Amino acid sequence: MPMDEDEAQRLDRLHGVLRHILRRLYLAPVDPSSLHRVLDIGAGVGTWARDMALMLPQGADTQVFGVDLQTSWDEFLGDDLPSNCHLMYGDILRGLMFRDARFDFVHQRNLVRSIPSSKWSDVLREHVRLLKPGGWLELHEPDYSFSRKSMDPAPFADRLSAEIGRCCAITGVHLDMVSSLHLCLEEMGLVNVSYRRLDIPLGEWGGPTGDILKNIMSRDFEGFEASISRSLGPMAAFDFEDLIRGFWDECEQIKTCITLHIICAQKAPLPTPISPSTSHNERK
Ligand SMILES: C[S@@+](CC[C@H](N)C(=O)[O-])C[C@H]1O[C@@H](n2cnc3c(N)ncnc32)[C@H](O)[C@@H]1O
């Protein structure tokens, strides 16, 4: 979706809702005082990187970097950026310009639609390259397969999920990848890998958060509608509008949720060197 004022506001509100739901900026078991260099990939308008920089102790040895393909941060954040936050151009699909093992923490949220499934292993390898030994990776990705609180059938949610999946597949993106990323990270030798699925209510039934999320997601769906009409023709887009209307009605009846996949993983710490006295004792 192009970064304009509306998209910037949408990402800003989404960040606010997610922060409210999670009650924190990240879930990995990391003490903030141990974080000196933090990276946010696909930083959007830079709100996560900004808030992280504000949360960490201020000082020259604590720096938060955000990279993205778009670079119009001045337009959206203005002067609202702490001095330890740096936003810059970077394309995760081409590899980032940082040296190996530069970061204590790498965060990536909501990029699934921009990463073709054939590229995920390169992307994960790039994350691992950037982490210091002992550093943490955290990924938050939706898969647009909707869950629900009731046992009733969900024809609109099922159809919407299938249409979104079809639309993404045109560019080689397979959204269901996100439920196996933790397994790829384990195979790559990361440790303390955790995976959880968080079902977030969509629609008025979910109270103020569900209502705000409905607004945010409506614009997201408009983006899909535009790509469907580009690839499949305007008739398909017309059907899509009906589908969205039915979907929002259905959300209220069957209490639909969107699922966020949250993965945390640690790059194996370097082995602690055995001190001469210990090794001597051990030999005894
Ligand atoms: C849906 S937004 C999410 C923004 C932010 N992570 C958040 O959760 O608020 C996706 C962002 O990823 C950026 N993006 C897409 N492909 C990228 C790539 N190959 N490298 C870096 N950023 C990318 C887009 O420009 C956009 O700002």
C-alpha cells in the first residue's frame, strides 16, 4: 500500500492497538537494560522504533534503527523523533547494510505480504546474521485466516481468507508460511524459540479495540480490492465489496478474530570460556 497520510495514520493506530493489547512493545524475555542496538525491519512510519527508543535508557550506547523501503518519515513524524532513533532506507529482500552481529534485538512486524515464500529463508538468515550471539529476534505476522469464538460456519470469513490468499499468491506470497517460521528458526539453530497465536477480535463485538481494528482492517481490505481489480478485473472487485460487507456483518454474529503469529527466538550465545582454574579442577 502506498505511504500517504491515510496509510501513515492507519499504521500509527494499528501500532497503538497492538501496544495496548500486548501491554508492551515486545514479548521476548529480554531485560531492556541489556539492549544497546535494536533494529526494526519494515519500520513503516517508525512508531515502534520511536517508542522503543523512548522506552530504553537514553544515551550514546543505546541506539534504535528502523529500516524501510519508504523514507518519508519527516512528513509523518516531524520532529517527534528521539535522538537515539535513526530511520533509514533498507530492503530486507536485498540484505541490509549493517555489519554482522550488530544488534541485540531485531524486530519485524506485518511484513508477510511483502515477502514471497521463496525468500523467507534468506530473510531469516539475514535476521540471524544481524544478531549478536545471545541476541533476540521477534516477529509478529498476521495470516488473514480468521478464527471465531462460536462454532457456527463462517462462509464470508472463509471466502475472504481464500480471496486474500489468492491475491497474495499472484506475487508469490503464501500467508500460511507464518505458522511455520518458528520451525525454520529451530532448524537454523536458534534457541529458546517460542511461538504463540493471538486471536484479536474484529468488529464492534470486541469493544473499542475491535471497533478500531475494524476501521484499520477496512482500509487494508481496500488495498486487496485494488490489487484484485488490477489482476482479475473490475467485476471481481465489485464482488469483493459485497464480500467485505457480508464479512463485517458475520463478524458480529460469530465473533470473528484475526490471528497474529508471534515468534521469539534467540541466537545461540557464545559458549562461556572455561577458566584455567575450572578446567584444572575438572581435570582432577
Ligand atoms: C504493513 S506495513 C508495517 C509497518 C510496521 N512494521 C508496523 O507494524 O507498523 C509494511 C511496511 O514494510 C515495508 N516494506 C515492504 N517491503 C519491504 C522490504 N523488502 N524491506 C523493507 N521494508 C519493506 C513497507 O514499505 C511498509 O512500510
